[in-house]
Amino acid sequence: MAHRFLLILALTALAALGACSNLPPPQRAGVQPIVHDGKAEVGVKRAVVLIPGAHASVQLFAPVMSWQVPDSTVIAYRFPGIDGLDLDHRVDIVDSGAMIARALNRLKVDEVYLIGYSTGGPIALETARRLEAEEVQIALISSASDSPAASIASVRGAWDVLKAALRAKQPGLDETWVENYRTLLYGRRHFEQDELAEQSRQLAALQRGQITTPPKGMTMAHTADLLTWRFEHPEDVADMRIGFFHGAEDSVFSPGLTRRYARRLQADAFRLYEGQGHLLFVTEPHLFDDVRDFFGL
């Protein structure tokens, strides 16, 4: 029975690689995906823009929302099915970036500070290349790079889920996702370190009941476009400050592949967090202080 469950899980995960989402783009969402803090009015000087990743809430940026930046507004982009949105549209990297850029250009802000997490990183770049602001800075946290990074991540992620199912103490997909959360926290090698493995076990236990099987279609609505996305003209962001913040044990997006990507973008900084995985916003308490220091805010 267990082997049959693992086979079904593997086939489901691998089949997703070739799937696509038939949902409409963000411009046809029933509710506007962009929200702000009430200060997004023409004349405001600065905008701090928050873009989460697949299956992630904008609440991961909670520390940023408490920044006290003079003459600024905080704007967030929500993913479908998360943060009160219906799962009635898909994330399109280019269209999502264009939507955010249009909102910012209407405000005529002088300075834009974009923070993109995971899939939100490519959206931040597509936003940046369309901005009319005088100064644009970009912080890419645990960011995806362009194709084939997402396809590689999907294949490796499928095996991580299989291993999580084998480690899980109880049967069922929900328990598998909780166990896989441990890999996302500190990477694949941390299970060999007793203290860190125990720490990941405790953190994952706190998420039991919170981490559940995603609604049908959500994963592809969030990630399908990333599988083929390419950032064709890196020169468009050549005059912008770009910083990467990446876990050395990130199991989703390879640090080596991401570093090569950072060089192609001529990034100004590449901060690698030793012993950390994909969920830096959980495991690294100084993450957003480092981002703020990079921005000089």
C-alpha cells in the first residue's frame, strides 16, 4: 500500500512538469491582486514593493511592513488563492510585472524598492524593466532564475517530496508536506546533523495543521509560467542596484545556478547564508535587516 501511494505521488509530481494552467492572466482576476497601505497616492516619493512566491502569503514580509521609511508607501502583490484572493487567475511573470509597473508609474514615484521572494524574484525583474522611476533597487530572496531553473527545481522537488513521504511518521499527503517543510528550512544535508535535524522537526511540528495539500490547480497557477520564462534583456536593469539573498542549502533553486544568474545580471551583491535553505524568512532573523541595509533605507 505504501509503495502504491509513493508511485501515485511521484507520477503526480512529475506530471505537473508538463502541465499548464488554463486560468486567465492576472489582468482578468475578479479582485485586484495589488494592495497597499493606504498611502499609495500621486506625489508619494518612495514605494516599497513586496512580491511573494508560490504558495506564500505577503505576510512573510511582515518585518518590512513595520519599516518607518519617510514619504513612502508599501505595496504588495498577492498570488491567486492566497491572502483573500480566489483561485480565478494564474501568475504570468511578464503580465504580473507589467501590472505592478503600471500601478507604480501612475503614482509617479521617484524611488522604488522591490523585494521578490522565490517566484516573486522574476516578477520583480519584469516590474523593474518597465518602471519610469529615477531610482530602482531590487532585492531577490531565495529567487528563481530563468529557464531551466524552474524545471530542474520541479524534478528535484518531486524527489524531495518522495523522501519526505518515506520519512513521515504518519500516512497521508498533509503529513508529507509537513515533513518536506524540514527540507525547505535547512536543505537536504541537515538531517545528518542531530541538533539541526531536531530543530527542523520542532519547527515543522509547529506547522502541523497549517501546512496542507494545496487546492487543486494552485501549484500550476503559481508556477507554470516560470517553467519557460526567460529574462531576455538583462541590459534593461543594468543601471539598477540588484542584491541576491540566498540560502547556501536552498533545495529549490540551486545556489550555484543562482550565482551564475546574478553574474549575468551584474548584481551588486550576492549574500549567501550558510546552513540555510529556501525559507530564509523563517530561519534567518537578520534577513530583512540585511535587505534594508542593502537598500540604504
